[in-house]
Amino acid sequence: ERLKEYSPEDRDEVLRILESSFPGRVQERLLMNWEEANSMFDSGLIYFGSHTAGHVMLDQVDKKKVHMELVSSKNSLKNMLGIDSPIFAYPNGRTTDTAVSVLKELNYTAAVTTQRGYVRGDTPLFGIPRIGIHDDGSSTIPLFLARLTSDVF
């Protein structure tokens, strides 16, 4: 979490130092590959939205970099999954007015944050809250239902 506050260049340097200090200990694969994403998408149960090309913190880069990240992410989804997703998820929930402006320029229609909450009539389309289902909050049906209703009661 502390590294997220570093500039992208400083963060990359710290990671390079850690990788060289602990050879063979860094995971090469952290998420999923395109074959797995295609399989999930083809199931009809999963839909993918855009999230930048390199998971950059949008509040740490200039408008040109924001634009490049969003275009690249949108193009990857189109090329690899055949979709033109109008939805965006801010990396780490971090955004700026510039990022929202670029999203609108690129014809995105909405964006989700990492802020916990529900969509209401006055929820801004480029600031949609979510209910996270990670951290074992969805490992059983009762836990999942408790997670969904915890703000209601």
C-alpha cells in the first residue's frame, strides 16, 4: 500500500531492487491470461470492462499518459475479446477530473470506483460505488449475503 504513494518511476525502481535482491521469488503470473479471459467471457457469466493497460494510478500521470492507457486498454479488449466496453474501473479507485474528461472523450459511459456503496438516483455515472466481494467475503452464500446487506441494516 505504501508503494502506491510513490511515483511510477520510484515504484518501478523499488520493485527492480526487490526482484534483484530475491531472485526467483517474484511471481511471474499474478492474474489471468487472454485465453482464460476469453473462456470466462464466452461463458456468458462474466463481462469485462476497461481498467487501463498498465494499471497506472491515474492521479499520478499526465493527461497524455491517461489517454494512452485508456485507448490501449479499450483496444486490447476489442482485439482480444471482441468487445467495445463502455465501462471503466479506476485502478485502486484513484481518479481525477482529467481522467473523467478523457473517459468522456473516448465515449466511455460510466466508471466504477472502489468506494463502498450502492447506486442511487443521484450517483454520478463516472463515480459509481461498489460492494467488494474479495477477502473471502463471497466464499459462502451467507458471507456473500452479509456482505451485500451490511450497509442496509
